[in-house]
Amino acid sequence: MTYLEPQKEIDVYDDVDVIVVGGGPAGSSAALAAGRMGAKTLLIERFGCLGGVQSLGVAPLFMFPDPEVHGGIMKEILKRLEDGGATTKAKHLPKVDENSMIQKALLAMKVRDKLPKRMYESAGFWGQLGRAFDAEYYKLMLDEMMQEAEVKLMYHTFAAGVIREDDMLKGVVIESSEGRKAVMGKVVIDTTGMGDISRKSGAAIMGDEGFPVGNRKGRHVGMMIGYYIGGVNHEKFNAFCKENPEDWGAFFKGAAFVKQGIREGYHVRDMGIVLYNISDGRTWIQHAAYGLKGGRGYEIREQTSAEIEIRKQMYGLQKLFKDKIPGFESSYVQKAAILPLNGDPCRMLGEYVMTVADMRAGRIFEDSIGIANMPPDTFEMLGRMDFDILPYDIPYRCLISRDINNLMAAGTTMSSGGVSVCAMRFSAPSLAQGQGAGTAAAMSVKQGVSPKQVDIKALQDNLRRQGVYISVKERPDEAIEPYRAIQQLTMMGGKHEFFEDMNKY
């Protein structure tokens, strides 16, 4: 059955230079960069705040932030959070051997004499894998940064479609409580995390093929959320973990405990638990997950089923903890994400597709716009995150559409393979991509050319002036040494089963 929608004129709400759709790390960074370059910039966000999964997904964390490879807006945001008292100051972070999970693992292997000096002498090198922060302050801070850059914000607004003429996008159709309207722009940046704009524009996309390797090849990945459990006695729980290291000492905790809970009838997912104790009796958990039932992650029926199932799992696990685990006797679900992490995104097909091979080789690109150090986190499909990569360049070609002249993408929507996207979707790479895309978009508008025609050297010079570390080749050797050591130690056990197959994606 179909319905012929009546044709009608709609009001043009605004006419700008750069339209950014999606206010996660990539979108926020893109809008800031474009606004600061003097472009008239509009940022559209379907929820009521910026931050994406970090704020709406109850995941207020920057994974593996490294001041030796991350500059630009990433570095600025961490500094602003420190100055606002919303995260621990870098100089106050404990020494690494006291705090870093990776460092502890390496020291346990008795290989300290083989490790670069920076790994055990730099305070807070990776800390507890990342830098946690106050998500509510983060929302306020991002609002203020947008106002400073004169970026227009549109909250509670959904990008329902695009206005396309030949190989150009003229604007975006929006829906809000005011009704259906249009916004016109010269460059459109898709930072939706789901490839909404790329898909609706008819641009070439990737993602419909499912996960590319392993025994789940061709399957589509589901969704997962983080949430807080309050009322936890951390002292009792920590003591319990120390007494039961075989099941509670790993990164993915409680696997045997979960299996036993399933046998006893608790509604929980058969997978390990990612868990961190936070201040004031609060514990952060990532466990509730939903496997797609044959559809795609952007389909309404899958999203609805996911929300219903994930809530059941969240309360099932909280009840299991309350009944069985010391310290959780008075616990309760305190806050749940309203934006799930979708592991099955559409991505824009760009002029280059990032691969795992690029990451493992620490590849250098002549059109690089920033550096990333995040490995692919394939927990949804392979249940692992191997740190067998080196810091690698992010090529500008991954940010520009292959077939629409003024469409760009950053973050999860960037042109990347089905495994490498599991790294590029994280906050630090997304911020770097967004800053590159926003800067290039503003330059293209000023020069009256397509983003495809922006001079790469001029773009890189602009980014350097913004404090961005452009390429691995420009960083000192001591900045990269720790990663070489970790990669070598990671690979000492031999290449895992999917190594060669994953390289292509």
C-alpha cells in the first residue's frame, strides 16, 4: 500500500553557508570549526542537547586521550572541562602504573624494561582507558562554545529529507513542532551517526552488506546502551571483586555470573559486563544489548524493539546484582541512555575507504586532516578490542562524498570499512574528523568551490593554526614509541583468526 503525499510549498526557515546535521562529537566539532572560520553555520540536532552518545547515551568518556597525538578541539574541550571542574586535571591524574589497565597488564608480563619511558613516567597516560567527565556540564559547555562561535542551533528538530538538484544538495527538509520547513545551505555535513542524510540524498553508501568477517559475516549488528546504577556500596563490591578475580578481574566482567543468572531465569544478555565505579555510590554499566531481527538499525521496528528489550535487560541485570552481589543490596536504576549506540550504521561512500590495515600500519596520508589512536572495538561481533594498531592519519578523502559534490560526512558516517568504523565512531577520532570537515566546508564556501576542490595544503595550514596535529609524520618519535611497544606485545601471541580478513575492512 502507498499514499501519494500532496505537493505543497513549505517555508524556508533559514539560508546558511554550512548545514551540520547531528550534534555528537563530530557534528559539534564540525559546526565549531565552520563557525570559527566565519561561515554562517546551522547545527541541527533531534534531541535537546549536544554530545551525542557521550551525553545522551550515558557514556561521558574520552577513550585513550593522548596529548601527544590529539590537538585542536579535542585538546580544547578537555582543557575547558578541567577548568570547569568537570573532569580531573591532567596534572592531578595518578601515575600510570597505579591506574592504567593496559599498563598493569604490561607490567604483569614483566616487560617494563622493554617499554618506552613515556609509558610509565607520564602521569595519566590513558588513565583508566580514558577521561570521564560530568555530562551535564558538558552539555552547557558545548552550548556556550556554539554561542561563542556564532553557530545557530536547532534542537528538537529532525532532518526528514534533502533538497537535491543533480549532483548538489541545496538544503535539508526539517520537521519540528512548528511543522515541515526547509533550510538551505551551500555545504551539508552528515554527522547523524546513522548516515541519515547520505542515505536520504541518494548518495552511494556502505553498510547494507552487514559485518564483513568472521562467523557472523553478513549479519547486522545491534544496539547497546550505558546506564547508571545508584545506591552501590563500592567498598563492599570492590572487596567482592578482589575475592573473585577469575570472573570479576577482567575488562568484561561477570561472564560466568551472567550465565548462571540466565539459568535461574533473570532477563539478561549472555555477555560480559563493562562496569566502572563512579563517585557517590554510582556505578556505570554497559551490558544491555539488542540483536537485530533481520532489519537494519535505522528501521523503526528494530529501534522500537531495541528500546523495549534493552529496558527489560537493564532491570533484569540490576535485580540480579541486587539479589546476588555484595554492595548492591540497596541499588536502583538511576539513569538510562536515551540514545543507544547503534553498531550497524550506514556510512557515506567517500573517495577513500579507511581500513584496519591503515590502522595497523600507522599509515600516513598526504591529505591527512588529523591523527587517531583508537583501535576497532568489535565487541558486538567479535567480543574484543585488540590494541594492535599504531597512531594513524585520517585522510580528507574519507570526508567527501564520491558522487555528491557538496556532501561531507564525519564520525560514524565517515567513509570507513565495516570493521574500521568500530574505531572511527569514537569521540576522539570523531572530533578530529569534524574539525577537518567543518574547516574545509567553510573554506569551500569562501572560495566558491566544491569541498572536493579545496586545496589540501591550505586546509592543513588552517588546521595547524587551530592547534591540530595533522599527521603522524609530524609528531616526535617518542610520541609514537608506546604504541609500537604495545603493538609488539599484543602480537607476541600470534595473529588472531581474523587478522588478515579484518585488514581489508
